[in-house]
Amino acid sequence: MHRIIISSAELLQKLMSLYKDALEKNSPGICLKICYFVRYWITEFWIMFKMDASLTSTMEEFQDLVKANGEESHCRLIDTTQINSRDWSRKLTQRIKSNTSKKRKVSLLFDHLEPEELSEHLTYLEFKSFRRISFSDYQNYLVNSCVKENPTMERSIALCNGISQWVQLMVLSRPTPQLRAEVFIKFIHVAQVSGQMETIIPGHGANDLALSP
């Protein structure tokens, strides 16, 4: 989901900055946590590092930074050589096949949050995006009837559409009708909670512009 808001390379750049700050403040624990976070990213979403050249380049910069500070244990955590390993890829394929008959954990955010919490998170994302839209952005949209050369409005619409696509993914990713029905029910509860929040915070939901061309 992060790519709706920020590119993968930019996210890794921010992690590099946090790592540098932790080094300067002599906080090895924070450095280790950052490396474990990146390790999880590499392990679970390795395809991103194969398809995104800018992310791969940024990762090389991060690895050089870690090596320059002599942190061998950290270097091992952020090692990406396994991505091109045939055995590693084969094991990943086998693991995916073995889990096809089980309930798939597609999203930690969805599976582990109650409808109230999920609604709050989604509302916060929409609010952050919505508040960046200025009056001139709306005016430009009304005049041109499109979001061309209007990046703020475009990002806001992309976020809304991205959330809609995520909802579809959560439903369709479940292997049986019963499990898909459970996802539907949960999203209905999320919508009900969001509707209650709407009465408390009037005007929320103005991102209906996502329906525009």
C-alpha cells in the first residue's frame, strides 16, 4: 500500500536517514530494528527488488552505508543475493503451493484490526490526503474538468481508487465463498463505523472525485 503515497525508493531513503541518525546517536538497537524491517521487506516482497531499478539502486547505497560502518551482522540482514537464487525461488514457490488450501493472510492490516480500528486508519489516510487539496486545486479541476497538471488532486484520487482496489483484492483473494462473505461482512461493519464518524466530522468523504475520468 505504501506505493500509493510514496515510492519504494523514497521509503528506503527515509529508512537510510533513520539509520544514519541512529548511528550518530549511538543507538544500535534502532539500527538493528531498521535492518530487520528491511529484511522482512526483502523476504516477503522480493519481486519489488527485481522489478524496481531505482529501489535496487537505493538498496545498494544502503548496503554501502552499512558496510562502511563495519556492521557485518546488519549486512547479512539486508543481503539481497538470495533474490536471484534458484533454490530460494523454488522454496518460495513450494511454500505458496502448500498454502493454497489454507486461509491466505493477504494483509496484516485487514486481518488483525477490528472494524473500528480499520475505519480510523482509512479515515486518517483520507484526511491527510484531503487536507492537502487547496482551493486553487478545486478551481483548476472545475475549469479543466480533469486532474492533468494537478498533482495534489491526482494523488488524492489515486489514494481513494487504491483503497477501492484493495477492498476488491481482500474479497477476491479468499479461496471460498464463505471466506469472501466474511470479508464482505467486515467491510460492511467498517462502512457503518465510517458512517458514524461522518456524522461527527461533517464533510468527510469528499473524495468522490475518484469517480471522475
